[in-house]
Amino acid sequence: MTDFIVIGIIGILMALIIRKRVKACKSGESGCGCGCSNCSSARYCSGEHKQ
């Protein structure tokens, strides 16, 4: 029974983390939080594909 409680708590925490990440992505916030000036993936930020 204790296993199910622990698995349930971990599942809820994972769902909350995923929900937060999806909301941040939809609002245009970057994932790393350190800016894009030195990022190797900067051309993919904000959905823009710069070449």
C-alpha cells in the first residue's frame, strides 16, 4: 500500500513539473533562463529558425 502512495506522489509531482514547463513554453520563456547570447541552440529560441 505504501508503494502506491509513493508512486502517486511522484506521479503528481511529475505532472506539476510538466505542466509548469508547458506553460512556460507557451508564454515564450526560455528553458535555461540564462539568455541566448552564448547558447548553441539560440537560433531555435522563440520558435524562430534563423540561419
